[in-house]
Amino acid sequence: MTPNSPQKSTVSENLQNAINDKTAKIGVVGLGYVGLPLVQAFIRAGFRTIGFDVDAEKVQLLRAGKSYIKHIDAGWIKTCVEDGTFAPTADMQQLGQADAILICVPTPLNDSRDPDLSYIESTTRFIAKTLRPGQLVVLESTTYPGTTRDVVLPILNETGLKVGKDFFLGFSPEREDPGNPDFSASRIPKVVGGIDPISLALANSLYAFAVVKTVPVSNCEIAEACKILENTYRSVNIAMVNELKVLFQHIGIDIWEVIDAARTKPFGFQAFYPGPGLGGHCIPIDPFYLSWLARKHERSTRFIELAGEINTSMPEYVVSRVAEALNDVGKPVRGSKIGMLGVAYKKDVDDPRKSPSFKLLELLLARGAVVSYNDPHIPVLPSMRHYHVPRLASEPLTAEYLASQDCVLIATDHSAYDWQFVVKYARMIIDTRNATKNVTEGRDKIYKA
């Protein structure tokens, strides 16, 4: 053993052996857009898995061999459930059966934009009830630096077991990109941090079997901060182009053409694109975790908070553009029929989480518009905790439907849409995604937003 290698115990050696020979059973808590692809990655690596979720409906669907996530094949789920490599359950007492427990639960913000760690805390308490020697616990949920050490560890310590000796603890941020065929969970490098050297070694060796590459870092705080940095970087740059979009629109410059020209520079520039607002489970949330942490330490993050304000204001800007376009033809927003194309937070996915489309619908309804939508990936609007929108069903995208709307608002540029068809039959179009850039006829109907 080298001087810098961690001191191993029989408990850690047994777990390491189980990982090496793939007899270690992997438990994943939270079977959503992060957890289910992670289950898939470990099964494909040769491990048996248990999937935990408090949503009994999800568990029933999985047990029946059905998928509720577009890019996870139902046939694959059925095969894995039948051959025993995947056991979905809502019974948290079975957490004690897993040798490694990976936590993939939501980390939303509360109404005052402070971190809501209730899902992490409740999951950790479930784990503590059955925690036994030889278990590895890894938090994957995006959160602020210090969560693993200051929130998760104290709860597990209440069991009387000792971290680094009896059980092991780490943090490895999820980097899932739903709908991206080039980067499935197993093909994305995995940053791994440990609460101590042995925990890091065990977590790193486990993930090394399931992903293309691991990136071990000094501690959990580095790994936690890494994910926050990645998404804050995107948030700030998107805010910049959103702000320029509003300015350039006012002075008659097409922001999209500007970006296309700038991206021809082979160095020093990365293209980011404007939109109707931020969506998904990370970028709209993660920077505010960092702002909260700064306030806790009596520091400010003015740059980050300004970016958040700009991005949050984009739906109001889009609705103002709708009002301007309708006004050009002598119509008020109140009473006008407005059809929205796309409610998923980005193209070609069935994920509506934090989609700006819900805010757009809410704002339009508040102004008295008669709203409807079409999305080939989302047949019925799900109920959303922070938005008051009726549970509409997706309308068929026919020539008759398009022609019946006073305004068609493009919120998500799904590949399934035929934009020439849309422009041909719609009376008026508000394009927030530059989706109609290649349409040659009917451009006088198109307003950029």
C-alpha cells in the first residue's frame, strides 16, 4: 500500500470485491429522467438493480414493462423486469438490500427561491432506517456545495455507524441530457467526489463500470460546485443573448443571423441561443442555489442573479410581442385564439419540467386569450405545481386547426413539425426559436420574439 492510498477495512474490501465481480446490487432512488437512465447504464454494465420511487403509479408502469420516458424503450424495461436485473419498488424498507444507493431525487426551489432539500432529507432518512455496514451512498441530485457533508452525513451519522469505516458516502452530479442520442447516461464523463478517500475510491470504481470515463475530484464540495458552475455558465450566456435579442429586435437586427455570423470565428466564441425562457430541471434552478449560498455567507452574486432575472422575464417579453402582432391586425389579446406549438422544455423530448410554455400559457390566459396547444410528445398537459393552467389535450396539427387560430406561437421547435406547412396555413406566427428560418413563402406572417 502506497503512503497516499486510503486505509482499507474488511468492510470496504468486501464492498470493493462485490463491485469488481459485479455482485454488488445497485439501488437507485428516484426513477425519473435521471434515475431511470442510470438504472439502464448499470444493467448494461452487468449489475442487478433495485429502483425506488414513492410514486406508486410509476412503479406499476415499470413492473408492467411500460415506459413513461420517450428515450427509454419499454421492451428493454419489460425484459429487465422479467429477468430480474431490474426490480422497481415503492417499498423503502428494501433499501437495506442494496450495496450501493444512488440518490436521484428532485431539488426544487421554494416560493422564495431558496433550496428545497426536503426530498434529499426524506430519502436520506429512509436510507438511515436500514443502513448497514458495507453500503455506499452517493447523492446525485444537483445542489449547493456542502449538502452532502452538512445535510446527508449528519442524518446517516445518527445510526451510530461510522462513515469511511462502516458505510461510505459520495457525491456525483448527474449530467443527463434527455433526448440527446449522442450522450446517453453511460457516454457522459462522471465527476465523482467522496466524503473521505475510501468513499471516493469505492464510488469511483463503481461508476467506472457504467460510464465512459470517471473524473475523481478532491471532495464532495468540488463535485457539487462543478455541476453548479456548468449550469450557471449556460444560464449567464443564455441571459446575454436574450438581452441582446430584445435590444436587436428594437433596432431591427436579427439576433439569430448575428449569432450565425459570430460562430464562424474558430476560437474564442461559443454559440448560445435565445428563447422564450429557460426550462428543464437544472438551468432555471441551479444558479439560484449558488445565490442562496452566497447570501448565507454574506456575499452577493449580482452577475448570476441578474442573469436569472433576464431569463425569467423572457415569457413576458414574448407575450408582449404577441400583443404587438395582434395589434397590427386590429385584434386584442382578449378573446383571440392562440395556438402554441410545443410545450416540452426543449425540442424532441417529452419532458415538460419548468418549461417556459407553461408560463406563456398562464400569462396569455390572464390576458383573456383562448389558448390551445399541439405537442407530438406531450398528449395531455400535466399538472404543474407552480403554474395554474388547465389540463388541455394536444390538438391535431391540421390545416383547419392552424387556420382557426388568430396567432400561432412557436415555443418549442420539435423536428416533427413541418414549418412550411405551419406557415402556409397559419394566419400569424410568433417564432421564439428561429424555427421558420428556412421557410421562403409567407414570411410576412412571421414575427420574431
